[in-house]
Amino acid sequence: MNPYLSILGTLSFTIYGQIALKYRVNQINIILPETPLAKTIYLTKLLFDPMIFSAFIASLFWISTMTKMEKTEAYP
């Protein structure tokens, strides 16, 4: 894969991720539970929500970019 396509994928999925996170978190109406165990369970469920989980795809593209390019070239 062309390294510049990896950068384009990183940018695209970062934008998508920010919009998806904001939309989904607003849709869920986050109210954290009181106990630490309930908070942990709630945040784990939130993390594995398909829309929120898909927002982390940008990190995979960034890892792919970093394996092919120098940081100074990929991140000016």
C-alpha cells in the first residue's frame, strides 16, 4: 500500500472517529454509575459499542503509516 494512502486513511478515519464518538456519546446520554465496579462495566460496554469501537480504526492506519515512512515525513 502506498504510504500516502495510509496517511489519507488516517486523516479520514480520524475525522470519522471524532464525529462518530460525539454522535454516539450524545445519543447514549452518559451518566456514570456511582460504584467503581459499575463504572468499569459501563465504560467497557461503551468502549465495545460497534460505532465507538470503529472510531479506533485510524490508529491502525497510523501504525501502518509509521512502519513505511519516517515520522518527519509522515507528520510534518
